[in-house]
Amino acid sequence: MRIVIKLILAVLFVSCGSDAIPKPKAYLRLEYPKPEYVVNQTILPFSFEKNSLASDISEIKISRDGNTQGVNLEYPSIKGTIYITYKAVKDDIKVYLLDAQNLTQKHTQKADAISGERFVDEEHKVYGMFYDVGGNAASQSQFYATDSINHFVTGALYFNVKPNYDSILPAANYLKEDIRRIMETIRWKK
């Protein structure tokens, strides 16, 4: 019996010769439904189309001075939010433009790259800029849109998770298209 036990132990020790190698972290392959856009009518001085995957806008946030209003488009299944802020232009529009550009530039500490894409819709008097932020920055996309006279809208995409660019990239790309659609469909109310 002792010989059998020694033989079994010898086989076990010989078969366990290599160390275990941990497997690398893997990320889920996420797929999202084809977006269905609906016109979003709010009390804001503009309308836009939003993805039906986003929660309905139920709350409009208004600043104490009444000059700034905002809405949040929440995507519960993606754990992301597009924050949209509206300001009535009362002063020189350059101040609003600098604020929007500075907000984007604050992400340069964590961003690998920031690229800007101009947006012009002469027919509907909507002019703006879309920023794509690469890397582990807090916001992956930002934008502003204006009619250059009365209206100024800014928006930013944030996720409710610690920034890890590789894992949120599919969701960020999906929501970038929603942001572009918002910009393309802004219509100022009279």
C-alpha cells in the first residue's frame, strides 16, 4: 500500500511541474441596437433628435439667474450620460466660445489626443464644434453649437464608471453618433 501511495505522489509531483500562468483581462464585446431617433420637444429654446435608448427628459435644470438651462440624456444600459446645457447669449459670444474650448482642454492631462471637427448648418443657422477625446479622460466627447447671436448649447459625454478607454470605447463610439445627431438636428425655436 505504501508503494502505491508513493507512486501516486511521485506522479502528482512530476505532472505539476509548470507554474500557473494568469490569463489576461478580457473585455466584453458589446453590441448596441440600431438607434431610433425621435424629436425631443422640451421647454428649452431649441429642439433636437435623441436616441430612443436614452431616458426621456423629465427634468429641466434652470440656474438662479434663469440664463442657463440644462438637460441630461441618460443611457442606463450603457451607464453613460450626455449633459446638455443651454445659455442665452447676453454678452460677447467670444466668452461662451472660450469657456467651451477651455472645458475641453481641461482633459489634456489624461487624454491621449483631442481632435476637433467643425459643424456648419447654414440652412438652420447652427454652427459648432465636435471634440473627440481619446484616452482615459473623464469625457470622451464634447460639443458646442450656436446661432452666433442668441443661443449657445454645450454638451459632454460622461460615463458612470472609472475611465478605462479600452472598455468604454464601444459605448463611447455609439454615443458619439448620438451627439452628432443632436448637433445635426438642433432647431432654434422662434
